[in-house]
Amino acid sequence: MIGVGEAVVPGARRHHAVLVMGGGPAGSSAACTLASLGVDVGLIDKAAFPRAKLCGGLLSMRSRKLFARIFGDAAWDQAHEYECAGIRLFHRDRCLSDVDGHAPLYFTNRYHFDDYLLSLARAKGSAMYLGDGVVSIDLSRRLCKLQSGGEISFDYLIGADGVNSLVARTLFGASYDRRKIAFALEMEVDRALLTREVHRPEVYFGIVNWGYGWVFPKRDTVTVGVGGIQARNPHMKRDFEDFLRSLFGTMPPGKIKGHHLPFGDYKREPGRDRVLLAGDAAGLVEPITGEGIAFAMQSGHEAALAVQEALHANGQVRVLPLYQQRSREITRALDHANRMRYLVFPRFCERLFVRMLPSSTITHMHLDLMADEIAYEDYAQRLGKRLLKRVVSGRFS
């Protein structure tokens, strides 16, 4: 366990060439990358680790590949607690597709996962300031003021501090667009309370508008949740409670927790001057598969490489264009996923999509996408063609 890390004495000031705000997957990936390159980097988070963070905890093969790229030969087995090789897709309470024996999917508990990644970043030489939050950021002076009364100055800042990012608010006045933001409700429930065994992840369409529900297996628990565009779901808590009762027969014990999700509403300019945003702070959550951890790690890594390149050029090149170029693979994927939403979530398309789900081809395509075996562009084209054929055949049959 990494604990609280270093401390800044009240009234004292530390300096780092790069300061990373946020100790989640994006922040740890950025810090580990920079420290591995010999860059003076510090990471700060208001929480002492390990800390609880409710999350579906899905780690795809894309996540595993990125983990190896960023953290080298670190043990992948320590990053997750449950592994399976398939998925079940539902429309409300009706199972439409059940696929097993595909590329593995992994599930983690963020309490251990985030702490593990932080320990890997620290082992590479990143300074850690944990349990001490930032109360304000002075961009002109490149200075963070801490709750403890200390200060940390920086040459570059990477904001990996989540969907409610202080760095994003300091840059843009708001951390997300309330008209587009999604919201998720989740509960961690003892597996023994389920009325049946759940060995593979289950995704449920028709539970909420412009979103879905999920049941993700862990070693001792299941994470049950729903997520969708907040403006389209005024009764999400009621819908979630109905979903829980359908799964468990009654309301299971435990606390329902909620949090916002960017759901594809990424920032077209993820930073300004010498400040970059990564992970949820940059809005990098994919709205079709719901994948966020992989894009968090990837964006933190790419932000670090962009900063390292700018440092190497002695500040003679702008870091934001470097980062945008490096993260184009992510934004292209999100662009395709955002367009695919209109093939899946509107009521008319949802009915067509649901009729197609019993075909194992669609489910295998979905799993291939999560395994990083097909591109988002290919997935969108194949899905669009199949929906179009369904419309045409329905119209002229």
C-alpha cells in the first residue's frame, strides 16, 4: 500500500518540471512514463491510497496491451482479480446473446488497481504527494496551493483529476458540459445475494435512455450499474432500483453511489499553454462499450510523451499540438463511437439493434472491438450496413 507519500511543509514550496494532478490510471500512467524517461515529476492527489472508488472496473485486452507498453514487465496478474472470456447481452430481462470462449476480459477493484499503478510510478522515481488536495491553481505563476498550506510550482501541468477536474475548471470555467454529460449509478453487491450465477459480464439495453445497465463479476462481489445521458433520464434512480429488484428479487443491502461520466463528450482542445488534460478530465470515456480505463492510461502516457518532447525542445514548441497529434488515435475512436450512438440508442434504432443481437456475429464484433482486434471505423461500418439491410428488408419484404 502506497500510503500518503511525501509532504509539503506549510509555508514551504516544492518545484517539479512536471506536476500531475490525480492518482487514477491517467495520472499514474503519465507519472510513470515521465519518471521512466528521467523527467522530474511529482504526482498529487487529495486522497491517501489505497482509497475506495466505485467503478465497473472493466479491463479489456486494449487495457492489457497499454499496461505492458506503459509499465513494462510489471505483473499484469496483480492488476485484476477476475477473468472471463465472453459476454451476455440483454434487452431488459431477456437474454439475446451469450458468447463464451472469446478474447479475455478482466475486472479489477479500483481500491487495489489504482494503488498498484501508483506504486509502479513511484518505483520509477515519481514523487508522490497524497492526502493533500489542491485548493487553487495560479496558471500565470505556474503554482498550486495545497490544503496543507504548502505550494508546488511546475513548468508543465497534467490534469488527470477526473470528471470534476479542478484543472479543467481553472482553464475553462467548467469541467464538463451539463447538456451532454452522462450520469451513472452503481452498487457493489455480494455475489451470494444473486439469484443465479454470473460468470461473464452482462450488459442490459432498454433499462435507461441513451445508455445501458451492467452486471460485472468480481472475485467476491458484482458491480451493478446503469448509465446514460443525464438530461434524458430524469428518473434514473427509480429505474436503477427497479433494475436491482429484477436481479436480486428485492433491494440488496448497500449504498447506491452516483458519478458523472463524460460518455464521449471529449474536449477538442484538451489543455492550454503548458497545461494538458488526460483521462476523464479530458472527457475520454467511450459511450458504446463504456471503456474508460484504457483511454485514461493511453492519454496519460501520450500527454507525458508530449511534455517530454516539449521539455527536450526547451519550450520552443507548444505542447498542446504535440499532445493532440499523439492522442488522435483516441479521438478518432471516440468520434466513431459518438456516431455509432445514433445507430444504437434512439428508439427506432434500438428496436432494430435488439433484433440483431441474437446474431452472434454482432456480439463477436463487439468483443473484437474491446480486444482491439478491429478498428472503430470497421465496427461502425459493419454495424451500419447490417442495420441498413434490416431496414430495407423490413420495408420491402
